[in-house]
Amino acid sequence: MPTVLILFGLKFRIYTAEHLPPHCHVTSQDGQAKFEILDTVKLIENKGLKPKDLKLAEAILEENLELIQNEWKKMHGDF
């Protein structure tokens, strides 16, 4: 599970054996969440991330969406 970005204690990962829709896993010491990374960023699942960390993760993903999408494409091809 390659980590593609680490910021403010949040780790952004894309697993190698994944499924559609394209998404990114975000982990912190409190839990994890999964965000869809298509044209927009959308929360799919949250398991313990605090609301402030969810907002921060979403903002970071939106700011770095092209980078995250490109990492997905490197591992899984176009979507």
C-alpha cells in the first residue's frame, strides 16, 4: 500500500489491489477514511477520523487531486 502523500499527520494511500471507483485511503492515529477521487472528492467511508481531520483530508485531496489521480492511474490504469 504505497503512501502517496503525508501532511499534517494524515497519510494518503492507494492500495495496489484495488477496485473502482478510484479512491484514496486516508489514515491518522485516530482512524481511517476513504474518499472517491473522480472529478470531485467525495467521502465514501469513515472509520474514526475526527470531523476536523475529515475536512482537512478533503481539502488536501482537492488541492492535490491531479497528483492523487495520476498515482491511481500508474497503479490501476485509466478510469
